[in-house]
Amino acid sequence: MNIKKKFPFLFTLRTKFILCIGIIVSLSYALLLYKTSQIQDELIIAQTKEQARMLFRYIRLTRQWVADHNGLFILKKEGVEANPFLSIPLITDQAGNQYVMRNPAMVTRELSQYSEQEGHGRFRVTSLQPVNPANAADDYERQAMISFRQGAMEAAAVFDSPTGRVVRFVAPLNVDPTCLECHTTQGYQDGDVIGALSITIPIAWIDTMLIDNKNNLLVVGIVSVFLVTLGLFLLLDTLVTGRISKLSAAMRSFPEKMPDPMLLPAGHDEIAALSAHFDHLCRRLEQSREELEKNRAQACFNEKMASLGILSAGIAHEVNNPLAGMLNCVKAMNDNPENRDMHQRYLPLINKGLKQIEQTMRQLLNFGRTEPLQQRRVDAEALIRECFELLSCKLKDIQLRLLLDFNHEIIVDAEAFKQIIVNIGLNGIQAMNKKGGTLTVTGSCQATELTLTVEDTGSGISAEHLPYIFDPFFTTKDVGEGTGLGLAVTYSLVLRMGGTIIVKSEPGQWTRFVVTLPIA
């Protein structure tokens, strides 16, 4: 299947341009969407980390306040249990009310529970040497606290969880004098990293928002690409392809029809300039064609006059020679009416002159012959042999070689075919009359075509004479040896029979005529 023929619109300039622009715009928008999503994601994570830092500072201040006030005591009630890891987990006032102590770590833990219930994330205190086993560090927290000992100020990363992505933020908690009251037994000193505050902030809701945002951007992008492509299509059709189509239509109609300047693309751009140049070129070509037509007509007229002069001169030469002899004979007979011997001697000469004039007129008629060809089935080999039997009386000192290979009869105008053979054969014989030679005739049939080759070893034809050998009355033979009509008649017959004739010659060595005729 030829795609170009079945879908020609796919290969138009308009389609190629719109397709390329659409691809470029789509790729550009896809890249923009990708980078926008990436920047948004990075911005959200950065904002979440900053939020974690602020939360860390608030929690640290809260812990500091609790530590500065030597902890908090709250009324003991159901669900409020004492911390067994504290030195003073429980006190009783004079009224008998019991109060439990809350240190910074427990305050942090309970605040985290409230925050997690509200969906704001969770946080906790952790340590490599925890007093409370529940505060033991996980892998990420452990690596973060090791990095704190090496000088790091914080650690933050994004992790996947069953409920979606979360941002984990870990910052060090340093020992201050208020912390030593509880942690002196662990060997800490003022300024040491006692542990870390680990904050986990969920960002699954942000991911949902980002996906919705990406989908909205994708829809906007598709609509934008469609509108941009449609706009470019209309602009291209209006400014370029539509005007090119007009110019193309004008080009197709030329030269049958001159382009109408009112229908050509107008304006001041490149297409308008091309249109103006085309219109100028058409007018120059039309002017050149008119001048060429005038020159051709004049050349044809001159050629006709020249041909008429050659024809008239040839006819005059061929008729005047025998006519002059006949007039001399008639004058002599009129001057001597009683001389019977003169009459008997001159009458055959007059008859011979009349026959020569008759032969010249017959050849002229054959040259201008226009009656239909009489096609019939003939034996080509027998017909060729018959023609050369008629010429056998002229084959003195000439060897005839017939190389004929016709395996079936042919359909052709027999009389015209015989005249072609005789004229070409006689031309070759006359070219070898002075020194003799070999006349080789080769004939064969292939499919619906007959090929006849006649080659002589005579004087040949010079290069300057070769283009004129088929002109009427053109001859290089001596006076009385030819009229110059034989090859002209042959050429005319071959063309009328739908064939071709080719002549090649080597002056002083050989001449070859190749005739090709359709045989069906």
C-alpha cells in the first residue's frame, strides 16, 4: 500500500509544520509540568522541614519551661499514672490529694499524643542511653544522633509509611544545668547531647493535593496544546499554505492561462515577493514564446521556400535533360520530314525521354502517396528474394549474401515493402558499381517487429552529406545515375508504415541501412 497516495494530506507542508509544532509544544509543556511538579514537591518538603524546625523550637521551649519549674505536678486521677523512673513520682498535700510529677520527657510524650490525635504528626524524645526503654532510638534516630556527635546540627528525610509519605526530622537535645538533677547518675555534663527530639510529620494529604494539581495542569496543558495547534493551523493556513495553494494553482494553469494578478497572493512578505517574481517570469516567458512562435513561423516559411527551390530545381533538372533531347529530335525530324532513317532513329530516343519523365513523375507521386496501406499476409523471405532477383542484372562484380531468418509469415503492405527493399538495395549496388564488393542483407522477426539490415562495401557517405540523404532530389551520384527520390520515397514509406530507418556509414568502406517495421 502506497501511504503517500492513500493519505496525501499527511505529507503536506501544513501537516508537517503543525505536527512538528505540536510535538515541540507538547514536549515543552511536559518538561514544564515535570519541573513544576518536582519544584512543588521540593518546596512542600522544604516547608515541612521548616515546620518541623519551628515545632522543635516550641517543644524545646516547653521542655525548658517544665525543667525550669522542676517539673509539673498534676492531680492524680483515673488514667493519670505516676512515672516510676522519677525520684519523686508522687506527692500528697495536707488535704490528702495526690499529685503525680511530669518531667519534660513525659510532657513531650503526652503532647505528642494530643498532636497525633489531631492528625498533626507525632514527636518523641529518644536517646542512645534512655532511662525509659520506651524512648529507645530506632535505626534512623540512632544514625542521626551519631552524626550529632560528629558536628551535625539536624537530620531530615522523607520516608514511605503505610499511610503515605512522612517527613522525619531529628534535632539534638543538649544538657543544661536543670537537666543534671535527673541525669547526673548517667555521667552527662553541661552541654552534652543527652538525646534527640524526633518529629514525624505526615504529608500524604499534600501528595493528594499535588496529584490533583498535576491532573489539573495536565488538562490545562492538553487544552493549551490543542488551542495553540489550532491557532497555528489557522495562522499557517491564512498566511502561508492558503497563499501557496493560490500560487500553485496559478503555476498549474500556466502556460495555458496567464496568471491573474488579482488572484495571486498579495502583501509585502516573501510569498508576495515570490508571487510577483512568478508573474513577471510568466509575462517574460509569454513574450519569449510569442517571439519564438514568430521566428518559428518565419523559419518554417524559409524552409518551405528552400525546399520548394530544391524541389523545383530537381524537377527542372530531371525533366529538362530528356526534354531538351526530345526537342532536338523533333526539330531535326521537322527539318527533314522525308528522312525515314532519322525518324526511325529519333523516335526510340523520344520514347526513352518520355519514359524517363514518366518515371520521375511516378516517383514524385510515390513520395507524396497518401492512400491507405494495403496490409496482407506475405512470405517475407520469398518477397525479399524476389526483389533481389529483379536487381540481379545490376549485380556485376558484386557478391550478394542473403542471411534471412523468418520463421512465419508477416502482415505488411507488400508493395510498399518491396519498394523499400528495391530502393535501398539499388542504392547499395550503385555505391559499389565502380569497384564491386559485397551486399549483405540480414532479416529476422522478433515478436511483432521485423528488422531488415542492408550493408554494402561501397564508397560510403560523408558526414556532411549523411543528414540530407532522405531529402528529395538530394544525390551524390553522377548525372543520369539517380534522381535523388529513391531514399526520400523509402523514408516516407517507412514512416507511414510506423517504422524507423537508421543509416550509419564509414566513408570509403561501408554503409548500413537498418529498417524496423511493425508486422502486425
